Amino acid sequence: MNSKITPRQQRFVEEYLVDLNATQAAIRAGYSSKTAHSAGPRLLANVDVAAAIEKAKQARSEETNIDSVWVLRQAVEIHERAMSSIRPCLHPKTRKHVHDAGGNALYVFSASAATRALELIGRHVAVNAFSDKLELSGGISVAERIMAGRERVRMARVASPADAGPKASG
């Protein structure tokens, strides 16, 4: 157990690894179901809890010997199998080969499996063909940017309370 987190937070870490659902993990860890929707994200934002989750994920990855390279290889293999498993399109009643209007034979393959595997490959960090995350540069986190913005607003209010001017009546 990580000494920087409480036993209930450690339980949350263990439960979070089950399905990566913070709300459900919070409930299973003993937090109130009424407040779990906010407790889960709050726990994920806790530096010590987040570090414990990362450490547990790393240990699980080493134990199972599954990493991003393994996932990428599996996705490539699935895509290649889906693309090579082209088979003739047969009429359901006669079981004869079906042809299009131009007389060309029709074939089927697992388009959904091929597409999904290709998507997983494209999302791989090194490939980065698709990106769902917004990348920020500048060396500070989003939370630090928000806090700095709040501080600027607070300082602006303190610096100019008289600048608000008289309010119009009537």
C-alpha cells in the first residue's frame, strides 16, 4: 500500500483498475453513491492517488507482459486477418456466388474488424494518426493556467474597485 494515501483511497485505486470508471470505483470503495460522481474525479485529481494508479497500472502491465507494443502488434495482426479473409458472397438460398449488375463476382470481408483495428493502430502514440487530446505547450498545466487566470481576475478587482464608476439610477 502507498503510505501517502488512506486505506479507502487505496481501495479506490484497486477498484478503478477493474473498469477505469471513477464513479463506480468510488462507490465500490465505500464512498457515498450520492456523491460518487464528484468523489471519483476528485480522487483521480489527487496527486498521490494518481501516482498509485500509475504504479499499479505499470505493475499490471509488467505482470501480464502487455504493453503498447503488444497491443499494436495484435491490432496489426487483426487488421491483416480481416483484410485477407475475403470470401465469396453467396446467395443465402442457392449458396451460389452472387454477381453485381455488371456481372462481377461479389466478395465480403470483415470491414468493421479491419476498420476498428486500423483505428487502434492509428491511435497508437507513435503513429498518432488521430488525436482526441488537446496538446498544450508552455510548460504549465491546465490547472496552473486556470489558477493564474483566477489570480489575475482577483488582482484586477482589488486594483480597481473605484473604477467601476457610479451606477446609473432610474
